[in-house]
Amino acid sequence: MGFNPLGQKGIPIEKQLRNWSQLAVQPYDKMAVDPYTRCRIIAMNGIEVESIFFSHQFNRHTDVQEVKEKLAESRRIEQQQQKVINWLTPGDETTLEVTIGYEQVAIDLTAWLARSEPDPYLKQAYDFGLLEDFDHLYRYANLYELIEGKQAEQVVKQLTEITPGRPTAEEHRHPVDDVRRHFDKHTVDPISRMHVLTLVAAEQQTMNFYMTIGNRYQEPIARTLYQEIGMIEEQHVTQYESLLDPAESWFEQLVHHEYNECYLYHSFMSQEPDERIKKIWALHLDMEIEQLRIAGELLKKYDGREPEEILPAELPEPVLFQPNKEYVREVLASQVELTADRLDVTPDKHGRYHAYQGAVHGDGPIPSEAVIEQNLAASGREYRLETEGPNPVERLREHQPQEAR
């Protein structure tokens, strides 16, 4: 029998509060850390931030004092969990190094979820976003070499390739073309719901990060690149959040958020090689088990439903951070030319797409293309890490300035 968090005993909520010395964790060594340990840290920070944001929104939409108080208690602990996780990132890791880590998360997490997704429509949405994040890593890697004189391989190692994906300049779409059809809460596979919740949190974190730190650079090329890619992250959040069924009650959503946290902490604990950080995942899992129990009690009292009615009997197979090079190349070769027409992904670049491209790109220059040109001029070549051979798409094998299509 697998792991069922509903059948486990967690840490009582009144014993979860930690003092300052307990929160003051030692950051990892950026030169020695396993890249996927960094990825797990980034991913779980995003999960905790999403949980906090959701709890605040719930608090603003209920007038039941007991519910507000229960949310406040759990939310305070979630804030402490987020502080511990995010403060594992060392101060000497530059913003661009953190950014490259964010994009490695986006690539290898999205690829794993797409490979594991049973719903074809949801899988298509993940593959679509995957190729765009894949290109973002390539653009930031060239910026990293251009302004810091370093190569992104020292961050991602040999685990994730760095080569063009769907060119960022081609990703800009009219807002209506990033809205997707939502799943049905009555028929959706539980693993599909958790996949969507996970990607909403991951992309929302990246969007917020770029919104906040993009203006901290002095170099114009860095400032404009973060602006451009930050706008694509807005598109991604719109895509993924629209996949959620809005008919789910606030209490159902609360239970699903807590269950997904249990799922991810349990997943990451199972594969974490750093024993110190593994203990953090284990501690937070025990906390989330109790927070899930509290959410389940609220569901029973105010929705009249048992949590077992809406949750699987045990956690699915764990989410894994692992190389996805072959899968990414397959998707790149077959889907790079795709765009979207309202609810569906399509190969047809319609009039609304061309009009939006013309509006945002204007007369140029396009930052995501300019960064490649500038690094090419400075280094004599563009930066790539193609461990599996040339890019599978012929037009992406050698850099040529792209006009938006």
C-alpha cells in the first residue's frame, strides 16, 4: 500500500511554530549543490508562495470567523516554511544564476509532468509551454555570458541542454489565445489536477520573480530581456490557471492545495541526496499532513463532504527531477511551429497573432534576439550546450536574426 497522508499523524498545528534560530538555515554552496537540489528548492518555494496567496484570497472571500482563523494559523506556518526554503539560496548566487535555475525547473519539471500526464489536452498545454521556457534558458544563458562572463553549464551541469526552443520573439500572442479549456472536477484524474496546481505555482513564481528583479540591472539589454520574458510568463500563468475548474469550492481548493504540498514534499524527500535538506522536506511533510487534516475538517463542516471523497486513496508515483533531453528534442522537432487560437493549440498563425506581434515588436529591436546578437559580437559565437547533437530544428541550428512570424 502506498503513502496516504490522510492516514498519517502530523505535527499538531500549535507545535509547528519555529523561532528565529530555527528559521535561520544555512544556505547551500552554489558551487557544490546538486542542480536538481536547487530545482527542488525553487519548486517548493513556488508551491509555498502559491499556498500563501491562495489562503489570502480565500480569507478575502469568506466572512466566517472560524474559517478566517484556521486559514490564518496555517498561513503563518506556510510563511515560515517559505522562508526556510527560499533562504536556502545563498546570497552569492547572482540573480542571473538564480534565473537560470528557475528556467531549469521550468524545463525539467514541465517535461516530467507532460510525460506523466494522462489527459491529451493538458499534455498539449504542457508541451506548448515547455518549448517556450526551453528558449528562455537559452536567452538567459547568453545574457549570463555577456554580462558576467560565465557559462550556464556551471549552474545546470550536463543535465539540461541549452539551445533555442520556440523563439521567444515568436511566443507573443493576443491575450485571448492563452486561455485554455478547464478540466471537469468530477471526471479529472487526480494526478492531472496536481499537475496543473504545480505548474500554476511554478510559473506564477517565475512571473513574480521577473516582475520584481528585472529592473535591478543597469545594463539595458538585461532590463529589456527580463521585461520581454516576463510578459511571456504572464501568458504561461494565464494558460495554466485557466485549466483549473472554477466550479471547485474554496474548501475543495484548500484541500487540494494541501494535498499537493504533501505530494511534492513526499516526492522530493524520496529523491533528495542532501541529507540536511532532506530533513527539511520530511519536517515540512509532517506539518502539511496536519494542515491537510485541518482543511479536511473545514471541508466536512462547511461543504458536507469527506476529504476521502475528493482525494485519491494514496499518493501517485513521485514527481522526479531528472534529465529530459530526448523528450524535449522530440517535442521541439514536432511542435516548434505551433501557436494558439483561443482554446486550442494550432499550426495556423492567424491575423490576430500577426497583429499582436506587430504591436509589441514595433520597429524593434527585439530584446530576446538582441541578446544573442550582442553575445555573438562579444564572444564570437552564441552560447549553447548541445550535449545530444545539433538542434533538431534546422532553422535553429545557426543563429540568424529572426523576424516575428
